[in-house]
Amino acid sequence: MERKHNNQFTLQVIKMLEKYHKEILTCTGCAFCKKACQVYFHTRKEKDSPKGRIMISYGLLTGELKEDASIVESLQKCALCRLCESVCPSMIKITDIIRAARHDLKGMLPEHERILREIEAWDEPVEGEILLVMNSRNEIVDEIAKKLHATAWHGGCGAAIERMGRENKFAEKLIKKIKEAGIKQVIYYEPYCRKYFEDLNAVNIIDMIEDVEINGSYAVHIPYDFDDEFIEKVKSLFKGKDVMYIHECCGGRIEFREAFPEEAEKMANDVIQKSKGRKIITTSLECYEHLKKYGNVVDLLHIAKFKG
Ligand code: SF4
Ligand code: SF4
């Protein structure tokens, strides 16, 4: 899908739903957003559409709706892909509203409770001079760490906690450990980690890639919610090469695929289909772990040649 507006990555601190009262009221109910939502495409239920989630948020805000299991499910059954925002004529920050509504929820899905427990229990030494922060236990993380003379941290930055609507205390603890260990540089990958590392000497691994080694036709999958700067940097690595781009959501975010495996599988197969037989290159290890179950997939890190 063509990108229609500057999709600057602003993973803000989640505010309460009240903050979005005026924004919610600007929704005209035109339903254009429904056409962009892959979750709605597969379930065909109004409550699973962006518009439906805005209406639910409005109901929660005014007190016309009371939280129950069905409301928790609807608000969580969103991949936060932001594709709906690309077509909303009123430019409503739909995912910010959904995030705020999630923040206000008292209940959690059982899968999310488990993910939260697992992330918060992650314990791995933080040591060395350079720390490679990845949210993956895939062997590629250790291979890249070796190449970059870094120590690997496989627990990620805990962004999933925030996406599920809870405070990311895991990131706070990680930053404390990084400071105490005297780490000189942090290397991260997923753009959403950046905000947690703003006070540290942190670099996105994309800036350390000199070139990519490919031979043939590829489809590069870049989640739509990634910031424009990251997307442009990825595209510059493939300049002049035989690639097409897929900006759709594969359903690979851990909290989405664990809670809604059926929809996540369908969304992954949509991406595979759109690649038209080309081998897929993902730009997120979360997407890689998900998509590789359904097709011929590598991650950008598998084919990267690093500077120096
Ligand atoms: S496209 Fe925007 S204005 Fe139209 S229903 Fe969806 S959120 Fe509301
Ligand atoms: S962010 Fe993606 S999954 Fe969520 S409502 Fe919008 S289009 Fe649907």
C-alpha cells in the first residue's frame, strides 16, 4: 500500500483515553479505515475493525460501555500496524487511541499475562563494552554479536509490554543494568526500541550495514509502522537491486500472534502471496520468526555486510 502521509515514528508514552476525547469525536464513521485493516478483512466483525475500536473507545470514555472480555479482545486484536491511519480522511491517530484504551483496561488476555511474565522474568548478564539488544533467541543474534565484537542481549527492550497497554518497567531495569555495567554502546534493530535508549549511546544496526548480498528477485517486507528514516535506510541498501516492497503487517508481533494465531497465520500468508514467489527479506526478527513458518524467508541481518 502506498504511504500517504509522513508516518513519523512516535511511540509516545501512552496517555489515558481522555486525552483523545476530541480526536475520537472527529471520526465521521466513514469506514474507509475498514478497507485497510487486515484483521477486519479476515474476521469481518465490526468490533475487529479500526472504526469498531474507535466506537468501543468512545463508549468506554463516555461510560456507555463497560469493560468486559469481549472489549478486551477487540482492543487487543489490533496489530498496531497503522495501515488504517494511512487511509483515514480525518487523519485520526487510530493506533494512539487504541493504545490509550489498552492502557485503561483492567483485564488482560491470558496469553498477554503469560508474555508479560516471561519478559519480566528474562535474566541475562549485561556485560562487555558493546551490547547488541535483540528480541530474539535466534542464532543469528549471536553470529551478529560476534561480527560486531558485541555481547548479545536476547531479551529485547520490552516494547511488547507497552503495546499490550502496560508500563514497560522492564526497559527501565535494562537501562539501569546497562548504566551499571558501564556499557559504552548499545546496538538495537527494531525502530521502536529507540525511545528507550535515548539517554544512552545507542545506534540502530541499520546504520552499521554497508551492503546486502542478494542474488535474484526479492520482496523486502518492512512493517508499515516503522519510521520513515528506517524505511529510507533499508531502501537505500537495495537501490538498483531487483526488489519489491511489502509494507503490510504479517501479524508477527509476539503479543498478536500468540493471542490470535489464526488471524496471524492468515496475515502471514497474505504477505507470502503478495511476494509473488520472490524470496522474502524481513526487517524485523519478530516478523522473521513468524513468516519463516509459512514461506521462503530470510532477515536483512542474514544478508548484511557490516561496515569496517
Ligand atoms: S477512516 Fe477515520 S474517520 Fe473514517 S471511520 Fe475510520 S477512523 Fe473514523
Ligand atoms: S492498526 Fe492495523 S490491525 Fe489495528 S485497526 Fe489499524 S489496520 Fe487494523
